[in-house]
Amino acid sequence: MTRPQRDDAPRAPSPRSGPGGLLRRPLKAWRLVGFLLLGAVIALGQQPWGLWLLSLLALALALHGSAAALSARATGLRAGLVGTGFFALAMSWITEPFLVQPEIHGWMAPFALILMALGGGAFWAIPGWLAGRLTPPGPRRVGALAALLLIFEWLRGWIFTGLPWAMLGHGWIDTPPAQAAAWVGAIGLSALMLTLAALPAMIWRSDAGRGRTAAALLLPLGLLGLVWLAGTARLATPIQPRGITLRLVQPDADQALKWDPDWAQIFWDRLLSESAAPPAGPAPDAVIWPETAVSFLLNNADEALAVASQAAGAPVLMGIQRAEDRRYFNALIEVAPGGEVVQTYDKFHLVPFGEYIPLGDRLARLGIGAFAAQQGFGYTPGPGPQVLHPQGLPPMQPLICYEAIFPQHIRATEGAEWLLQVTNDAWFGTFSGPYQHLAQARLRAIESGLPLMRAANTGVTAAIDPLGRVTDWLPLGAVGHIDAALPAPLPRTLWLRLGPWPVLLTALLVLLACALWPGRARARA
């Protein structure tokens, strides 16, 4: 007869009990949270924080920790969590457009942030899984993961119309290494960040001698020192004046009030007043207003343009909306003295869901439109990058807001001697978004060797020299103007001639070397 077991009798250990069981799941959960937090720390290299060293150290830990996973699936999961944490913080400003009219769009804000973080995380998870499939855990996987992350960071600037925002290389913007963008572009700056983070884990071994340990530390430091010195030397390049003065006007047109008729009149008066203000130095050769600076359409603006021209006393480059055959455009126009429109440029790289809706013509029948476009159900894209020849000024390439984040657009034209960005950063809030946008404009100047003038509705309005340095600026929330001297461009940069291809080819070679090194053992899927 079997004796019944008492409820309080000792039982056999469960697979989930003890250090290897009961604690296994909590430890695993905390480890996953740790990878999310590592991603957020990496994001601190972005503006407005600019903590590039902390970002670099966190990236090194993330690469090493992801590459140590036993399976491709685990590697992808860890890398994806790092990417999700990175984009959750770096792109946190994405909620701001939905809070301009919170009673209408506010409910979308958390979903926008979650989807953005997860979407960005996918550009880390896929490289992690591929690295896990191609290489065994350890140093070779670190190299493969770094190379794949770089390739996917470049792809992010193209897929689904592209979003090269919050690139790893943007962490260098306030340091001398940012000057390397003149040779290798923004993608090269990301390559530098990934290389410095990956090298220690690729060289060091737990059983290695002092020589290998020293190399794991000294090689990245030496590389950083060389790039730092090269950047410092380039920053000593003399910048030549041209004797041209441009007035950049900032009316501080709050987005929530911009289209209100009473406030629209106030913002119009500010534009006129700042345009007409007596100069402290040479009279401006042109006056520049920001993106969608006025609340009316170009089609109804004849009298207003004459008033603007009279107030400025010079040609006016103005952001304005216009209509043509029931289509609406986000445009930049040149207004000659007297009010005549002599040149028009239409923004061609539109913000998905902000300035246009995919399948917009069909969805418009249901009343669904892009909330940033105040006319119609969204904007129509212009023909593409152009070089304009304003009266009395050197040829320039216009960039309307979002277009300045795409380095490929600068390489799509020839003959420009300066860049002009008109923008409405009021959509980006007042914390991180406007400063990240400004940082990317500075990179376009470094990559091209061209000065960049930037007029923003609410800030930051800035004059940027060909080395990416801000020479004058107006802070967020200020009403005012800058009379900025336009410098001469630097010689055509190596990046303009070669583009991203040398960097991407090097990444592919590194990936092949890591994947095909003798003795490769395939990781478990």
C-alpha cells in the first residue's frame, strides 16, 4: 500500500527552481531590458546631448553582448532590442507633431513612438540575425555585425523613401572627427563609430597575453587620434569672404497658432518688420524667409509679394504654398524687387503621412489627408534637386526642411556654390528634434564644402560655414533676424566625387572576411 504524500513533504527539484531554474527567467528578462537600456545610452551621442564617448562605450558593449549569443535568433533579438532602445530615445521627438493639435491627433503619439522604435529596431535585428547565421559567436561575429549594421544604416536612407535620421555617425558632429565627412560622408562617420566600438572585442582574448590586450586598447585609440588630428587640421582651413550679406528672418510662428487668422497677421507683421530693420553693417543682398512662411497661397499673393519686396528692399527668397491644376506644392520662390516671382522650386522629397499620404488620391475620397499640408489632402512632389540662380547671388541648391537630411540630394546636382535650407522645425518640438535637424544641416555643409544658410520659422535659424561651424544663430522661440556674410565654398570634396561607395565596399569586404575565414562554424538558427 502506497503511503500518501503530505502537502508539506519535500519534493523533487523542478527544472524551474534553484539558481538554474527559478532565477533563469527573471535574469533573462533583466538581460533583455539591459540591451534596451544600452540602446538608449548609445542614443545619448545624438543632439542635444552629444555624449559621444559614452555612446561609443555603450555601442562596444552592445556589439560584444549581441555577438556572444549562442544562436542567430538570440543575436538578432539582442541587436533588435538595442536598436529599439536607441530609436525610442533618439526619435522621441516624433510624438511632437501629434501634440500640435492634441485634441485631434494626440492619441496617435504613443503609437507613433512605439512603431518608430520597433521599425528602427528591425534595422538592427536583421543584421544581428544575419551575423548569427554567417559567423560563430565571438570576435568574427562582432566584425560581421558591425559591417552589417553599417550597410543597413545606409539602406535606411533609401527604403520606403528613406529616413537617415539618427545615424550613429551623427554623434561626432561637435568634434574634429566630423570633418572626415568631407572624405567619407555621414556613412563614413558611422563606420568610424562602429570600427572603434568593434575593434577591442575583435582583438582581445580572455587568455591573451599583454601584447594582445594592449593592442585591443591602443589600436582604436590610435585610429581615433589620427582622425582627430586630421579633423583639427581641416578646421584650420581659411574661409574666404565673398562680400555678400544674406538676411535670415525668424518670425517665431508657433505651429498651433500659425494658421489662425489673427495670429497669421501677427506673424506677417513680424516678417515685414524684421525684413525692413536697419542693418548694422552692409545692406542685405537678399532676404530669406522660412518654409511656408505665410498663411496664403502664392496664387493669391500678388499684392502681398509687392509689400514684402518693398519691406526687404532686396530680392526675397520665401517659403510658400502654391496650387496648380488642383495640386498643391510646398515651394520656395524668388521675389524680385517690385513683387515679381522670377524662380520657383517645389519640394520633391516629401514626409510620408506628414506631407503626403501613400495612395493619397484614393484616400482623399474618404477625407484622409496629410496633417502638415494645410491645403488639399497633401502635397505633390516637385521634379527633383535643382540649382537656382538668384539675382545678384551665386548659384545655390535649395533644401526645404526634410530634404536636408538626405546626403544623396547634394550629389545629385552640380554648380551650386552654397546651400539654402528653409524649414519649419516647429513640428519637432523644443527639445531634441530641432537640434538634430540642425546637426544634419551642418553635416551637409561639411560633406559638400559649401556654406549653408538656414531660415527656420521658430528656430534654429543659423549661418553655417563650409566646415560645418555655426557662425551666427537665433535660438528657438526668438523673433529676429541674422545678417550673415556668405563665405566662398571650399574645393570640391572627395565625398562629392566618390559618394558612399568606398565605405560600403569596405564594409562588404569585412563581412566576407568574417564569414569566410577558415574554420567557420555555422551558428544554430
